[in-house]
Amino acid sequence: MLVAAILVVFPFCMVFSAVSDTLSMTIANRVPLVLLGAFVVIAPLTGMEWTAFGWHLLAGALALTLTFGMFALGAMGGGDAKLIAATALWMGFGMPLMQYAVFSAFFGGVLTMAILAYRASPLSAYTGHNIFLRNFTQGTKGVPYGIALGIAGIAVYPRSPLMLWAIDRLAGG
């Protein structure tokens, strides 16, 4: 049951965030709350040492502090800030968190360039009423960065500490 939760909760939340941001330009507060609650319950049950658990909590708190500052400056949305912090909690300090930051920036840049090109194209006038594309056509709206955050989270998750633990259990370790 524990392995199943590790395999399902985080990826589901990443996909849900991406779809939600695409459709409504918001990431519901319940997504980072589910990630926080699930991590706090699951991590100790995997045998994660308390010091490692504390470092994971610190990674999430530091990410929230940094992203909240960016939100206060108008550089990112509040849902994005909370999702980054909840993801940092699952990644902990180390290479997975660094990869998540780099992948998020890369995918976010590609997404932004694609949306700007789409907005400038005549295609946006014809497809702008589609439920999945309507938020991409309006220049007054921002970029649904939850898409990039979700893709980056899923790309890095296989190297996260909890996922490595789950893979080890599935392999008979």
C-alpha cells in the first residue's frame, strides 16, 4: 500500500496541477496540501531517518520562502509558488531538487516561447474557443507555468528519495 501511494500521489498531483492550470490558470490549494500531507505521513513509514525528514521539510520551507518572495514581487503566481515548495519537500536537498529547478526553467522557457508564438499566429484566432487553448490566446493572461512544473516534477520524480525507496521495494530489496 505504501509503495502504491508513492507511485500514485505525487505523479497524480503533478498531472492535476498541469491540467488545472491549463484550464483555469490556477493551481488549487488542495494540491500542495495533499503533497504536504502525503509526504508527512509516507516518509516516516518508509524508514526515512528523522534528520533526512527534517532536511526535506527545510527544503520545502526554503523553497516556499524564495517563491513567496517572487510572488510578492509579481514574478510568479501563488499556486506556482506553493507547488514548487511542495515539490521541493518531496525532492529534498540534493540533485533531484536541482534537476527539478533546471527542468522547470527549461520547460517553462519552452512553454512561454510556444505560447507567445501561438498568440502571435493566426491559428490562435481559429482555435481560441477551445477549452484547452482559450487561456493561451489572450495576451492579458500570464503563462500557465503549472504545466512546466508538472512536467519537470514527473521527469525528476524517478530519482527522488521516496521513489528510489519504492523501486527498491518493487525489485525485492
